[in-house]
Amino acid sequence: MEKMLIGKGTGDAYLLSDKVNQHGLISGATGSGKTVTLKVIAEQLSALGVPTVIQDVKGDLSNISVPGAMNDKLAQRLEMLGINEFNFSGFPVEMWDVFGETGLPLRVTVTDLGPTLLSQILNLNEVQGGILNILFKVTDKEGLLLLDLKDLRSALNYMIERKDELSREYGNISAQSVQSILRALLTIEDEGGDIFLGEPGLEITDMLRTDANGRGVVNIIQANRLIQSPTLYATFLLWMISEIYESLPEVGNLDKPKLVFFFDEAHLLFNGISSSLEQKILQTVRLIRSKGVGIFFITQNPLDIPDSISSQLGNRVVHQLRAFSPKDEKAVKSVADTFRANPNLNTYSEILGLRTGEAVISFLNEDGAPAEAEKAMILPPKSSFTALDSVMTKAMVMTSPLYNKYKACVDRESAYEMLNRKILEREQELEAQRLEAAHKLELEQIEKAHKAEIAKLEKEKLKAEKEAEKASLKKAGQVGRPKKSVMEKGVDSFMGSVSRAVGREIARNVFGSLLKR
Ligand SMILES: Nc1ncnc2c1ncn2[C@@H]1O[C@H](COP(=O)(O)OP(=O)(O)OP(=O)(O)O)[C@@H](O)[C@H]1O
Ligand SMILES: [Mg+2]
């Protein structure tokens, strides 16, 4: 087990590497020092070879890749901390971005995201959520791959077409509910959901890397744009922890964690979520420990995190909280009460009086029990405070060993293409059937007309013959081959032309051109 020095007070505040999977909380008012504390913890984890995943909401984290530099303020802090030797250092960073703008594109397929989180993103009600569940079942069964929004849209339309048949098997599916899911897709598209839903989806193991020197990679997820769509942000992060949970094996209690996840603006995760989803988060938070994963929640108001989850967070750093109203006071009191009491410290008033970069801390001790609350000054980070410029960020992204793997979106054959092909094939089949029926009808009509014509002509011929016979009887005594009458000649030539015409028409008919008459 390694001890990570995070702050100094009356004693040293060490975060123990084998207790990081008992999770943590970093909270405090704006500007109180949360991000710097997070950096200090992530740096030390990296030095121990532990990779981390951090959301960068304000764009002030990528500089963890650059060594810091001494200045008066830092020198003063180090002096107060009694630290004489301080080595600045940068750490290996991988930048990720859901929108693919300032990091490796972070994508997830619709199938991977699954119906529960998708319902959450689309803000669906229970009935619509149920329909989405059916959709996943049907597409799984029929081998229709749902990768992106296009696939989802085609599959929903396909569902409307087959709603009677599907309703019989799965229960009532109303076209109206499916339509409202289709409408919800438009909203998600506006928020950029069409960019992050697709392939190649993130392989979570790509976030579990160490560099050539054995230092853990700090995976920074650019979240400044993502945070504008809080539901998308929260759902994406929930998907990530569930994916981490699913992909990693049980390892029990390790000497140091395999991965540590930092949830910035954690209140967004819990804003308006259903109690069943909260239960799922709680369950994941509990169980992910034995997979060697630690989660830190970072939030301005610690009460934004539901009690059930807050009570699972063993390592606590609370920076200054402000109490402007009796309600605030009550909130700070209840936060103070979550600490193990220290007879020499009035936790409540200390929290109110903390200065920037100071905190009331309680880390889990070697026995796994929370240490007494302690006021401490947090160490400075070893990396830079200066923000990286866009050129440096871009260079970092483009030189990543993962760049080629993730840079381009791949649109392989999935539900959209398969259903389009199905529709096309069905249309072609129907057209062929229609043509065949028309041909048949046309042939029948021609044959009928032909027969009628022949019957008519034969009747006329017979009549003419009879008349001719009569005439010849009158002109008895005439010998030799009887000459054909004018009528007979006409009938003969007419017959010839009809049979030729009919022959021609049938031939044309066989080649289809008759239909165009
Ligand atoms: N441990 C520290 N060592 C040195 N400087 C610090 C430390 N903590 C905070 N500071 C100083 O205070 C500033 C604000 O801290 P920080 O950005 O961590 O606040 P925050 O709580 O994350 O605020 P916000 O809620 O607005 O994100 C830092 O930019 C830095 O100058
Ligand atoms: Mg911050």
C-alpha cells in the first residue's frame, strides 16, 4: 500500500492507495480549490501507475500534461506546508471529446448504450421507455444492428409498419408513442447526439493505459460543451461507469486501484433521475469497488448527492462552504455531521472559515475506518496552472497512439442500411407482381377480342358462302372453279391482317411493350 500525501494540517493527510476504491467526495464553493485537489490526487495516482478518467468542465485540466513552475504564491504555500523540495512534473494525458473537436472522438453505439440510458437521454416516459425496450428485443432477434441515430430512426419506422404483428407478440404498441420517440430523436440530434452515437465505440480498456515510464494515463474528457446538455453529459458518464463495471473482472481488494474516475459537477448525475436509475447508480458504485475502481464525486454542494450514495464515499475533502441563509447553515451542519468528530475541531465553523486550497479532510485509515476530521492545507499540483493553447492540445491529440483508431467515424452496414434494402426489395417484388398481373390481364383481353373477331368473321364468311351457293344455283350450268366473290376476297384479306395483328400484339405483349399503349 502506498500513502499519497494530499494535505498537511496538525498532521499529514494521506490518501491510502488501497482505500481509493472506497470512493470519495470533493466539495466546496466555487473557487475554493476543488479542481486543484482533484489534480493533486490524480497526479499522485498517475505516479503510482494508476490511470484516471476526469471530466474537464472548465477546460482547466489539460495542463496536467505540463510541468508547473515556481512563483511567489507557490513558494509561500510550500513554505507554509514545510516542504523544502518540490519537483514539478507533467503527466501523461489522453484527451477525449464527445464532439470530436479537442480530443479523440468519444463514441458509443446505440446498442451499447442500451434502452435504459437511451430512455434517460431522450427523456421518455414509462410507456415510451417500454416501447424502446421492445425495439431492442425485436432488433436483437432479427439481427438488425443499432449503431447510430439513423439506425434507430429506421428501426422505429419499421416498428410502426409492423405494429399490429408486434403488438400481438409484445403487447400494445401505439404508433403515437413511437412517433413521440422519433420526435425526441430530433432534440438529441440538436444536442449533438448524432455525433457521439456511432462507431468505433470506445473500448474502455483504452482508458486503462500506463505510459512507457509506468505512469498512469490521465484521461481527460472535454466536457465544456457537453455540460450544456446536462442529460447527455450525465447519461454518457453513467454509461462509462457501467461499461467499466461490465468490462473489468472481479479483483477483490487491491494494493492500488486499477482506475479512478472523477465525476465533476456530480449533481447533474442525480438531477431529476428516476429512483430506479438512482438505485442502479448506487448498486454500481457499491459493486465497482471489487473491480478495483474508485469513484470521486466533485460538487459544489455535497447535499446534491443523494444520501444513499454519499454514505458510500469513504474519503472526504470538503473545501469552504458558504452559509448565507438558515437553509445554507443547515446544509453545512449536515455536511459537518458526516465527518467523524474531532474533539479539537469544530468542523462546522472550520468549513465556513476555510481559505482557498484548504479543506476539512477525512480519509479512510489503514483499518478502513474514517479518520477524525482534520483541517489541512492542500499541496500544490506538480503540473502547470497555465491553460494549454489550442495548438498544443491539437498536437497532443494527433500524436496519441489511439488517434488512428478513433479519429474517423465508420458507418458500417446496420439497421438503417438493412431496412432500406428490405424496403427496396419489397418494393421491387410488388412492382414485379403488378407487372405480371397486368400482362396476364392484357393477354386475356386480346385473346378474347381475337376469338370474338374470328367468330364474327366466320359467321360472315358462312353467310357469304350461303349467298354464293344460292347465286350459283340460280346460274346453273356454269362450270370450272368458282371465282371468289368480292366479299370473300375482303374477308380473306381481313382475316390475314387480323391474324397478323393479333400475332404481332401477342408478341409485343410478351415483351411488355403493349402495356404502354
Ligand atoms: N492546493 C492549491 N495549491 C495552490 N493553489 C491553489 C490550491 N487550491 C486552489 N488554489 C488556487 O485557487 C484557484 C481556484 O481553485 P480551483 O480552480 O481548484 O477552484 P474550484 O473549487 O475548482 O472552483 P470552481 O467551482 O469554480 O471550479 C486555483 O486556480 C489556484 O490559483
Ligand atoms: Mg473547478
